[in-house]
Amino acid sequence: MDLPQSAHNGRGLHTGRDVTRYSAGRESFSRSVRSLEPISDLEAASFAGRFATDFQSFDEDTPTRRAEVLRPLLAVPQACTWGWSGAGRQRADSPLPGRIYRPSDTVVFVEVIVRVTTYARACPPPETPRHAGAAEVELSGLLGPSCAPPEADPAWVAVEANWVRMTVPITRHDDGHLVVDPHLRPTDSS
């Protein structure tokens, strides 16, 4: 079968719509086939809501918790510290995924609106940071921890709540699970 010249990559090989030619290397052999599967709108919206809620939540009394929760959700683990100075307390909830932009089957941008409550310190900070305790009972369907601090804490007083919008760029990791890739940008031609 002879393909039109536009379907060739210059070497006579068909590349298809969503296929990029890699240079020879082991990474192309170690990728899971699941990493090539299309991301459904529902899967993207659910994951984006989870990420946005944790990204917008933090607590200076447990300063490492946010990074620990975000790191496995990111394609670039170093981005786990982005968006927070390390001071203050904020809790996000009620994620509302909305518009979806899909430049390819395996890249999805999801606009998410979350309610964010900021807090003010009610009493002096503890001398040593608190650490989250382990769950007493393993919950059925548990996906992983959240960094959203508890709604009520005698050391903090809720100040105000606002709705915040963010766009979450989602793709698949080489092993197939969803990740947020903060370096993804929609192309000018898309």
C-alpha cells in the first residue's frame, strides 16, 4: 500500500497522528502499551480534580506533607514544591472539573475550579511540626493520601473562602498511570 507523501516521515515510514519517532534507545522498549492508550474525559476530569484540590492545599504545621502527596502525581517530581512558599494554611475542596482541551489522545488540559479556604493562626505555632498519623483502618478503594488539612484545628481560624480556577495538563507516565506535566503547553497551531 502506498501512503501519500504527507503520511511519511521522510524515511518512508508512516508515523500516524499521535506517534512521534524516537531516536534509538531503550526507553521506547520499556514503555507500557497502556501509556499509549487514549485518556478519557471522565478519567482526566477525575484526576484533574484530585490534583487541583491537593495542589491548592497546604499546612505549615506539616510542611512536607504536600510535597509527599504531589510528587507521585507529577511527571516532573521537582514541581511538588511549586505554588507554595512554605508558610500559612489553606484547604481546597469541592473540585469542579469543567472545560477540556485535547490536543491529542494522550494529552488533555482540564480546567478545574476549587473552593479554597484560607486560615489565620489562632495560637502560636507548635515547636516541632506535626506529622500526619497513619489511618487506623484501611479504606476500600483508597487511592492515596491527600494534603488537605483538617477543616477544624484549634491552632487555626478560617478567614475566608474563594473559588480558584486552574488548568491541569495531564498525560500518561511511561508505565501508563496519569500524571500532571507542568511543562506541557498547547501548541499555537492547536
